[in-house]
Amino acid sequence: MELERLQIQFRILTGSSDKAAKMMAQIRQISQTSVFDYKTLSEAAAKLGNTISAVGGDVNQTLPLLQRIQTLALAFDQTTPEALSGKCP
């Protein structure tokens, strides 16, 4: 169910099923070398992509920006799922 919801979110975000599948595959690849799991990265990417889209930005920048945020989270030892969701203290 969770995977279906994310697929729908990415399809709406990217405007196509193919682009959504590619984005999800890229997130899965990132998660293989990340301290954050696939679910956490997917949810963070969906939120970030929606925010970028809402302000008229390029949603293609979602994953590069997510990787930068992940690098900062690691640098500041914020390696919990909350670090990517913005809910950490």
C-alpha cells in the first residue's frame, strides 16, 4: 500500500509513469549506500519534490537536492529518519 501511494505521488510529481519509475529506481540506488532506508528517502523525496513544484521550481532537481541534504545530515550527525523530514530538534 505504501509503495503504491509513493508511486502515485511520483507519477503526479513528474507527470509520467516512466519518469516516476526512473525516480524511484534512482532513490533505491541511493538507498543502497545511504544510512537512510528506501522508505525514508522516498518519503523525503516526495515532500521535497512537492515543495519544489509548489514554488515553481524544477522537479528534476529533487534528487540532487535530496543528496545534498543527506550529506549535510551526515555531517551534522543527524542520521535518523526525522533528520530528512525536518522534525529533528
